[in-house]
Amino acid sequence: MNPCHPRCPNAPEPVPVHECVKCGYGILAGDKFWDSPEGKICEECVDDMSAEEILKLCGESLTEAEKEER
């Protein structure tokens, strides 16, 4: 085949469409990512993030509940 099949060892490396701001690896065409306020984050990094980290990136935080005085 010309060009080489993508699984061929002689095939060129795929060119990333974006770069993940967390890990620095390329995000390839067809990959899923989050276009966060800080930049594009790959699906693997999003999966590794806690809910608190995601809220912080969005400028939000959890609120501590306090007992109301009557």
C-alpha cells in the first residue's frame, strides 16, 4: 500500500491535532478531550481527575454545610 497502512511499522507517526495541557501528550484525530478553561485535556487525564479538581478548573468549589440557627 502507498501510503503505508497505519499498522505498518514503516507508517509515519500520526500528527496530533492538539496537545494535552496536563500530560503534554498529543491528542489525535478521533480522540476525545475536554476543552477546559485552562486548555485541552485528554480523556485519560480527565478520567484521572477528581471532581474537586474539575470544579477548581471551572472556577467553582464545594461549599461546606453549616447548621442553621433557629
